[in-house]
Amino acid sequence: MFDFFVDPRNVLRLSTRILWTGLIMLLIGIVGAYLIELHANLIVLVSMHAMTIIGPTLLKIGYVMRLLSQHNLRLQHA
């Protein structure tokens, strides 16, 4: 498991997936929580509001992972 994180290219690919997942969750959460809120039941509405919190969190985590992997790739090439 930890061998996966040793290679910066693996971390870079994972960070890209996390960034896309966070962006999609954020956009779906915004649309669901604020644009179609009258047509959703309470559980769906709470889930959409949670996605507006979890999405940006994944964006931040993915961005930091991307920065670290790019830094480590530069160190390997130098």
C-alpha cells in the first residue's frame, strides 16, 4: 500500500482523480442544494449540502498532493 505513494507519478494520477471528484461533487452539490432545493426531500438536500463541503475539501487535498508530487518529480529529475 505504501509503495504506491513512493512513486510521485502514482500520486500525481491520484491527485488528478481527487481534483476531478471534488470538482464534480462541488458542482452537483451547488446545483442540488441551491437550484433544485424545492423538488428534493430532506435527505437529498442534506446530502447536497454535505457535497458542497466535501467537494472543496477534496479539491484542497488533491491540490496539495499535486504540488507535492510535482516537487518530488522535479527532485528525481535533478
